[in-house]
Amino acid sequence: MRLTIGIDFTSAARERAGIGRYARELIRALARLYHANRYVLFVPRDARSDLLQFDWPPNFSIRRAPLTERYLAALWQRARAPLPIELWIGAVDVLYSPDFLLPPTRARRKIVTVHDLSYVRVPECFPAPLLNYLNRAVPPSVARADLLLADAVSTQRDLADVYHVPLAKIKVLYSGVDARFRPEVSAKSAARVRALTKGKPYLLSVSTIQPRKNYARLIQAFARLTSNLEFPSNLQLVICGSRGWMFDDVFQTAEQLGLRERVVFPDFVVDDDLPALYAGALLFVYPSLYEGFGLPVAEAMACGAPVVSSNASSLPEVAGDAALYFEPRDIDGMADAMRRALTDDARRADLRARGFAQARKFSWEKAAGELLEDLTRE
């Protein structure tokens, strides 16, 4: 039977990184995979047209609401107004949201991805208004969904523990790594990265700058690492990502430690240059306090960067035996893990080889195939 499937594509049409990129990659892979069903992508009035550009097949359509994302959130999640999404997308058999929250819907089957419960596990990393919003908005969506998709087993366990969701209602759907993430990069992209890093050796971390990413401790660990004269004086730490919230401490730490010239914040780097940035790094370091998946870790491995990672939540699940681990609140342990990797060429080569093998476990095509099964299951 041909189904009509609605997808809340709001995050994909508004966020360049994070969940927005997850939603774009997953749904684009779904569009390449199967053309029997009809798909309607819902976006708010202020959706970014550049993020919607794709060679969508004829069975995919995009419907733009006359309301902004902020207004829709206030209407649906704060006021709990029972205005169904079908007012803008028409009748659907299944509704899928890849971003925590389900809008009101008349669909007979409802599926939502809950990427993580960081707002429960590390609430100190969130501003009070956002924390209150998530604690108010996510539980009703969890309760209303017929199926929850979790990014990793660690999030599946959190959902069962925090919200007492039966495990039978939660399926793990791993993220993917796009084929463009590989060691071979274009000369132009490599040149842009050399200009960004001034041709100096660098350690790399990629993520939105916010407290959960633990960058203040990473900078402290970098300071302890580079106080050792065995490392070159031009070694840099590149922290690549847009500013999220509560980020002042990160920049203040670099300033207070006298590292303003050695800790580089290039803000957001376009997707086309990310593979070259990963591939050129001596190490990829991911110090996060909590992750639902940790997509940059998988992308870094695919590009050949040796990974040194926090051992929190899903990260050992994603990196497997292809990383050196540390406890994210242990600054000395973090510095020591980086030191051990940097001073041992054989270890870095082994991490690189293991990383290639580990990254091959994750593909958007595989994720889309599993999602299709969930969307079409009776």
C-alpha cells in the first residue's frame, strides 16, 4: 500500500550543523532509496531556502507554513494548542519528527527521534529557559509517540531509565558518515584549511561551542600538554564550531592561560572543507560531557584523524577500539591521553587504521533503510 508520510523538516531547514545536518543527511538518503511512498516535508515560514536545495524525487514535496519556527514552538509546545500539522501538509498516514518534539497530528502512527537526554543528565550545561522548555516539551512527545528512535544504546537506556519507556518502544538508529568524509581532499579545500591554520600543526575539535562540549577543560589540558618542551611551540588547538550558549568561559580560559594565539576559533566551517580539516589534524580530540552519538568522531575517523575521546555516554559505542579515552572532567587525564598519542607514531597509525574500519560501520544509506522499515511497518 502506498503511504503518505509527513516529516517535520524544521531543524533541517533552519540549522546548518547538529540535528539540522542529521535530518538533512538522513532524509536525503531516504529520498535516494525508495520512491513508492509519498513524502511531505514540513518547514516553517522562516526556513532557509539554501538548506532545502536537493534533487528531490517527484514523490517528495515541501510545504511551508505561514508561521515562523518560534511562533510554531510557542503555539504547539508552550500553549499546547491542538492545531494539527495536517492543516499545512494535508492528511498523512505516518508522521516522523527527527528532532525530539512531535507536533499535534492526526496520523495513525507517530515516530520521533530523541537524540539524547543531556538536559537531564548534565542540566548545568543549559540556560534555565532552554532547560525548562525541554523538560516541559519532550516528555509529552515521548508519551505520544508509537516508536522512539535513539541515536545509540546509551540514549535508549536513558529513555528507559528517565521516562520509564518500555525497551520495545525504543529502537537504536545509528547516524551515518557521508562518502565525502575521506582522507583524499581537493587541492582547493586543502589550501583553504592551510590558510585557516596558517600551515601550523594542529589538534582539532568540532562542535557547537556550549558547556556540554567541555571546551574550557580541553583548553586547560592543552595548556598542560604544551608546557612540555617536547612539543613544538607552534602546535595549535583548533576548535571549530558556531557559538551556542554559555560560551564566555571558553574564550576567557584561552585568554587567561595566555593561549589566544595558539587556540584558534574559526567559527563555522563549510561542509566542503570539513574533510580537509579532519584529514590534516594530528589528533581529533572530543572532550564532551555527554553525547547522543558524536557524529564528528565518526567523520574524523573516516578522514583518517587519530581520535582521542571522552569516555562519556555514547562515545565508546561510536569510536569502539579506535580511540584513546579519558574521563572528561579529568584535565590531567585528558592531557596525558593527548600526550601519549602525539608521542607514539605507531599508536597514531594504529588508531588511524582502526578508525577507518570503525567509520565504515556507519552509513546514511543503512540508516535510511532502517528508517524506511519503521515508517512503513504496520
